[in-house]
Amino acid sequence: MSHYVPLELINSILPRLPVKALIRFLCVSKEWSALISSSNFTKNQLSHSIETNSNRTLILKETCINLPLQSRFFSVPYSDNDQFGKAVQIYQPLHNWDILDYCHGLVCLLFYKYKEKEDIVIWNPLIRKYRKLPREPIDEPEFSCDSFSRFGFGYDPINDDYKVVRIAEFYEGPVLMDFFEVKVYGLKSQCWKKIEKQLPIKEIWSMQSVSLNGAFHWIVEQDDRLESILAFDLANEKFQLFRKPLNEGMPILDVLGGCLCFMGVVEETYSDFWLMKEYGDESSWTRIYKIEPGAVPWNIDYFKPLLFSKNGKKVLMEEVSLFWYDIEKKRGKMVKNQSFPKRFKTATCIGSLLLLDGDYVIDLKQKKNKRKR
Amino acid sequence: MKFCAVKQYFDDENNNNITSGASTTMIPLPNVESHPLAILITYCKKHLKIKANNADNKKETEKEMEQYEQELLKKVMPQELTELILAANYLNFKEALDFFCRAVASAIQNKSIEFVRKFFGLESDFELGEEEKLREEFAWSFEGVDED
């Protein structure tokens, strides 16, 4: 015998479900369908996912140097006690994309070649939905010149929106011009907007931005040849500069454990990791570890930090594959998983229903089978 | 006092200046049946006992509660879970409500639409063809579902 459970209680049960189940339960009844596809529910479910770290998945993009058009994507479940499940191939919106960045279960994919128009897609791999961004022209200056663009993807908590930034720099021959074009795309508005302010810098060094706290960050060079960190706040559209924690090594930015992470890398010598423990407070830069020869059985180079282990004592990092670095023991150990592709780039996802109203990612094989029938 | 609805009753009584001289008071709980109430009382007593035993150690409390909850779930029929949720909600017993919601989510997460409808006493109210369309659009989410 079942008792009628009012919708408000259903609403306490559903956010705890994995997104695959939520998608399936859209078919239970009209009421459930309306509830699950409501934007309030999406917010609720996302908060719950973030709090409980549930539905955690790694998205792996195979990096095949020889056959770039055949790079496959995989999803790997990643449990609460730091265990990896089996990698399963997933369908991606078109081929040959690079992972730009990721946030809240969304992965931003980019296809860009110098002097060619870019294609950008925001994808929720766990519910197989995506949105392709409209192509946005670069407002070139009147004289003829080349342009080169850099991109970033991140979350704006003030406006509860997901944004893509494109910064175009201009060259007259080999000479870099002293102005930039900045445009931002918002997932809510689904359109591009130009930022009229000029960047207070001479040159950008980072290939792509790093997103944290509603701001994009790059390593930049200012007029006096000083290298710093440029932060661009998405909500109030203001620029801010931060001092780097060290001057040695190639400077690279990332995000680790919810903090801005700065790495100073000297190939084959060391990789030094610092975290800005209090965002915006330069005095809070703290070294968390330094990878030196002997710690890892492969060449020391730039290793992208992905996340801390549950107890915070190890860091999952990306080399050609994945490895755990034990901070106390100062040892790196490769993650051995037969189902992983040989070489890949990684994005981390949690379960979310963002982009439920997006386009379907069509499984090309299924499409062919349908036509056959 | 974990049963907030019951606490409310006592508070109301005091506000009306009724002297509660008698040691036993009958509190009407028209919306809760005796079986789920018994389970909730046991759950509550156990929770308070574990908390008292591990006064300073929150982690130990959590661990012991988890073990108790696993044992409890083995004795409760899945169909009883909806009753327990309704009872915990009526009594405003937050911890139990949270636990039983989690238990229900666990019980239904890999189940079919038909199972879920039966579980909650629901029927399909879609227009002709609407449900088929949804099922086709999200066919992938039906893969690997437990057989009924």
C-alpha cells in the first residue's frame, strides 16, 4: 500500500538522485516533469551535488597526436573514497574539440586555430546536452592586421550565469598592438557583449584563463615588464592586478581546492605549487608543495593539478595520464586503470541539470541505425 | 526534543496555563500510524543514546549512526519508507526525515518508471504520445535499469 507523498516531500527526495535517474523520471508524470525541469530544482540539485560531492565524474579527452580527428571522450566515475571506476566512451558534440575549462558539471569545448574562426560549445556530458555559441566577429581596427584570441569559461555567482570570455590581441606584422578586444558570452542571455574597458597591461602570457570566484585570471606583463596576475570580475566588469608569489620559473595559473593556484615551473628541475589561501589577499600566498627530482619517475614539467584527495594529503595531477602526488611523502604514483586511454586531458564534473533545455548530443551510431530501419 | 510537532504541543499547553501535573499526557497524533511511530521513537532514542555515548567525537557519532541506519534499513520494507517519511515530516523530526529521504532515493535510483509510479501511488497523466516522445528523447537514461 502506498501513501500519497506531497510534492514538497518529493522535492526533498529527488535532489539526492543521480542525474541519469532524474532524466528518466521526467517520464513519471506531468508533475514530476515540471518539477525536475524547473530552474529552482536545477539550483537545488546543483547545491546538493556540490555539498555532497555526488555524481563525481572525470571526463577524459584522448590526446592522439597522430589521429586528432579520432580523439575519443570518456567518462569515469570517481567515488567519495578516491576510487576510479571504469572509463566508458561517451558521445561528444562533434570532434576535434579541446577542453577549455569546466564548472558545475558543464564542460566548455573549444575548436580554435590561429587565423581561423573559432567554434565554442558548452556541454553537460552527464545529461548529454549542449549549446553551441553563436559565432561572434572580431571588431578589427581599420588598418589590416592579424588577431589572436584567448578564451576562458567560468561561473558568475552574482548573476548566477555561466560565461565565456574572448580576448583578442592584434598584430601588425610581428608587432603586438597596445589594445585588446574583450567580449563575453552569457549562457542566460545567449549572446555576446563587448567590454569597453581597456586592459591595464601590455601583454598576456597565459594561453587560457583560469576561473575562480566569479573572475577570470591570466598571467600578464605590464608596461614596466613586471609579470603579474590579472583578474577580471565578471559581475562588475572590473580589472584587478595581483602580485605573483615567486619570480622564478615559468609562471602558470590553475585552480586547486577552491583557491587560485600558482606554479613556477623549471623543466626537469622543479614544479613549485602555491595557493592564495584568502582570495584577493596577496599576503596569503602559501607554498603547498614543490615537486623535485626523485619525487616522480618521469620528467618534471608542468603538471595540471586537478583536486585534493578526501583527506587532503594527496593531489590528483595530470601528466600524460593521471597520478597522485603524496604531499608528505613527496612521491608521485601513476593511477593504473586499464580502461583509461593512453594519453588524455581531464575535466572534472558533478551531476547537474544545467542545459536541460539545450540540444541533444546525438550518438552518430544510433543515428545511422535509425536510418537503416 | 526531537519531535518538534510534539514539542510544539507542550509549548502550546504551557501557554494556555494548563498545569501538566499528571506524568502521562495523551498527545493526539492523528496523522501518524502506530507502526511508523514506533520506528521513529526507536530511531530517536538510538540517536540520542549514540550522541550521548560519543559526546565529543562527532565522527564516531556519525559512524555509529550510519551502522545503525544500515541495520534498520534491512528490517524496513521499501513500501514502509513512504509512511516513515510522512510520519517524520508530520512530527517535524529533521534527522529522521533526512535519513528516510536518502533511503528512498537509494531505493528508487536505478528503478523503472513503472516501479516509481507504483511506489508513490502515481499514474501517468501525459497526453497521448507525450510520454513516448520523452522516452525516445532520453532513451539512454533507461539503459541498465533494474528489472521490475
